[in-house]
Amino acid sequence: MNLDWKHLGRIPCGGAVLQIVPDGADQFWAASPAGLFVYKHGHWKTVVGGFPYAQVNAILAVKGQIFAAGLPEGIVRAVDGGDDWQQCYVEQTSAPVTCLAASPRCDRDGVLLAGTARDGLLRSTDRGRFWNLANFGLREFTILSLVAAGTWSRSKRPVPEEIAFAGTQAGVYRSPNGGRAWKFLGLEDMVVLALAASPDFDQDRVVIAGTEEEGLFYSSDGGISWQRIELGLQAPVSVNALCWDRLGSIWAAIAGHGLWVSSDRGVNWTQQPEAPEDILCLVDTSQGLAAGLAERGLAWFSNETRQWQIDDEMAARRFEWLLPLPMQVAEPAWFASGAMETPWVSQDGGQVWNPVQGPPTEGIILDMAVSSRYLWAGSSEGLWRLPIREPMQQEESWQLVVESQAAVTTLAVRQELICAGTEAGSLWISEDEGSGWQQVNLPEAQALALKVEISPDFGSDRTLWVAAGMAGQRSLWVWRCQMTTTGKPDWKLILDERSDWQSLSLTCSGVGENALWIGLGSTVLHRVDQTWQRAELPTQGAPIHTLMIDPSGGVFLAVAGGQVFTSPDGLDWQLQPGLQDLAVADIQVIIDPAGRRTLYALTLEGQILSQLLRQLI
């Protein structure tokens, strides 16, 4: 089957960018709560193949290497432009890494520094392969900012200067010896979010510190003493970012007060009226400045035109779910969202998208689904419900219909049947679209419900498929659950496997145990005559994250990295062309009233594509 994909539209660009760095090879790298992004060959794209982090805290480009740190822990590096990522050895802490810095002589001394969220500082002397804690002298161990100052010249006598500064939750520390030991210097009890050392630090000794509430501070003696920089702003004054440019000016992004610049080493400052007000990070480039924004992605400042421009291609987003909505409109109506993404809705087949206010949860959305009248969202508080009507933008429209002490981790919907699995080994089931609920316990107490699938013929066979695992263990169970007329479940274990289940999907093609399909890692399992058939996909380790049945026959799946495969029987899988350069998040097959079958794809960044399926698989 030849697939010629049609680009329908995209969800507006934007998202939060926490850090952006050039790598010296005409590429830019951007860290975001939505992952890692790279600008190459004139386009931004999500880094997915072999990259382990869905949320990235910090990045560093140094001497042909790219380093990235993300949640929950660790550091990875790539030496080939980001095609092959290797885990660095960080064995003394499991705390998330918050910031990275390199020695000015890294090509010769191999020294790199990393700050962590609770365990102080890490130091590497072999260009990032191995990292060890270097906390001598520290009294505060949450590191928020790092900078290496000066040239670290070895020619200075009697003792070479290798000065680095670390901003913490309670002041500034300085190391005179390349991060081996640290000494508290000042700004006591202040949260230091940003640090910037003068490009001529060896001569002028200037360093600027930005704090969470007290604004900017200036030192002209290498951090020994500090003076507050008065900007005339009403407290609190929170500094998000600092950056020296190659023309000798220093820039400061201040939350709620825009961008400020000083051309005399930080003594006098002026506000830049045309700059974006939601800047989170700044970096100097050969053409000007790049600024990461809180909601709008990226903005660029040109040294030539002295003007700012929003990057209309950068989408620092991570969508996960593409859900067809039962709206009476000419084209398919769609709902798209992700764990940390604002929900969006389209009523014209995916061309134009409008934001929808998400549920007022304090955490992330763990799963979403749609029924005939409601949108559903699982979170740490329980199960939320939003009526499907226009406009879908009022926060008070969301209702917490199941308030649970355990987070709702997975959802399944078929017509008026709603199933919500929790992290504490239970299901909440409603057969009337949420008017009444029944709680059912899984056979394994305290098992984490991972996926639930509802039989297409539930009205007759009363069958649910439930996958669960035990936190901290490599245990995966899949049960067939038949709901009796009395409401008591009848459980049958059909798969008991020692396996990682971080990537798991379920789908059902009909009635009976032979109808169940499981995507586990890069393997597809299909039950045939009481035996599991396994097909290993050639995905270079990229896991399956979407598995679905074509209503007219056959199976589709998408894997991390943008590949889409199709199979008539679950054994012979074929890679479909046209999406290799995209990171596909979800796929759906829709049959229109004329019987035409269309395959839709949603990318992580929010692009919507479609393909008319001209023949049966």
C-alpha cells in the first residue's frame, strides 16, 4: 500500500524553552519540558531516536559534543551531531541535573561541571564520560546556576586561576580550582537563578547574579563583595536569565518586567520596550540573541535590524493523544493534548486549532479519552469530565467526577462505558457515561493499572482487557475481565511476563482472546489458539507507543522516531514511507459515511497529516 501523506495543518507553534545553545556547526539545540529539539537544515525537529528524556532540564555544546540532562536523572552525550546518544556514568547521585558548564579549556583539561537538584555538584575530568560529586565546602546542595569565569589560564603563577561560580537556593559559591572545592561568597538566603561572568573576567573581575526575588547584583572583585543593581522596579524582582553578547553588553530577562540591557559592564541599565516579556533563557549568537519563551517557543533578536521576531517554526510541544470528537461538522473533529500540553480542538479536519482550558489539576494529565458527550482526563486527583460543547474554554466546566486517593493512570471509553484504572490496583467503571460508578479491585493488590481495553462487543461478552505492573518490579500481567450481570468480575490471567512495561499498548480487534494485540517495547504480541505469537519490529530499539486496529482489517502501529508500520496478520510488518523525518505521537483510522478509510497521524510537535487508504490491507 503506497501512502502519500497530506499535510492538513498544525497546532500553533510555541511551548516553553528552558535553554538554547548553538553548537558551532550551524545547529541550535533547545531544552524544554517537552523534550529536546534541534535546528538543522533549516527546520526544527524533535530529537527522539535513542534519546531517553521526555523532559530536558539542561543542555551544553562543547568541542563537538552535545550534553543533555533530563528527568528523572542522569546525563547523556552525543558526539555525532545527536544521532547516537550515550549514557554518562553518574553513580553517586540519582538527583536530577539542573545546569551544566564547561571549562574554557575543556579541549585540553576535559573538565565539565553539573549542578543537581539536591546533591550538590558533579565534576568530570574526561569530557563527560564519568562524573563524581565535588561538594567540598558546600553547605547548600540544590544548584540552580553555574558559570566558568575567565580563561583558566595555566600561565598564571604561583597558582593558576580556574574560577567557577555556583548559584544555589541560599547564595553564591565560588571555586578557585576548577570545581574541586567551593567557598561561600555571599547573597545569603537568596535564591540565585542566574549567573554571568564578564568575557574579560581575567581583567575586570565582573560577575552578575540574578535572584528569584531580590533582583540583580553586581560584583567587580570576582564575587568577594556584591552590590544591588537598582532598576526602580517594585519587589519582588525575579531574574530568569543573564547573557553577555559578543559586543560587550549584558542582558537580563526579568519576569513580568521584560528585558534589560547594560553596555557598561552592568553599571547602568535600560529596558528594551520591544522585547518579549516571557523570556526564560538567553544566548548570544553570531547574528544576535536567541531567547527561549515561556509559552511562545523562541524569539530572535537581530544585531543588524535591532528588532525581535518570533520563530514561527519552533514548536516546543509534546502531544500524545489524537482523539476523534463526536461533533456534527462536515470534516472530522479532533481533540489533541498531552501530559503537559494545553488541550486543543479542531472542527475542520485538523486545519485550524483552538485552545481549550484544561482541567484544574495540580499535576500532569496521565491519560485522556472521549465519549459521546464528554472529554475525560485522568490525574493524581482522580477522574475529570468536560461536556463537549462550544466553546470549550471555561475552567469551571470541568468536574472531578471520581475523587480518588490513587491517581487515575489509564482510561478506556466505548460508547457510554467508561473505565478508569488507578495506580493502586483498582478500576472505576461506569456504564452510563459517568452517572454511576462501580469500583473493582485487580487480582494483584496495589498493582499499577497500565492499560485498559474494552471489547468491541462489550454489550454481549462483557469483556475488559487489563494490563498492570508492580512499581519497582519487572512484572507485567494481562487479564481478561468479564463483568457478570451481578457486577462481580471474573478474572482470567492470560499473560504473566517478566518485562519492562514503560512502553505498552493494547488494542482489540473483536471478540475472544485471539482478538487481543499487545505492543511491548519493540515487540508485537498476538494471541492465537492459546499461544502468544511474537513479532520483533526492526525499530533499532525505538518502542511502540501506538497500536490500533483498522476497522476494515489489519493493524497499524507507530513507534518513537516517526515510523509507522502496518500488517495484515501481526507477523509480517511493513514500514510505511513518508513519515520517517517526523515524530509520530498517535494515529487513528476513520471511516466516513461514504465508507472511505483515512489514516490520520499526529506528531509530537502538533502537525496533523492524513492518508486515504485506497485498498484494504
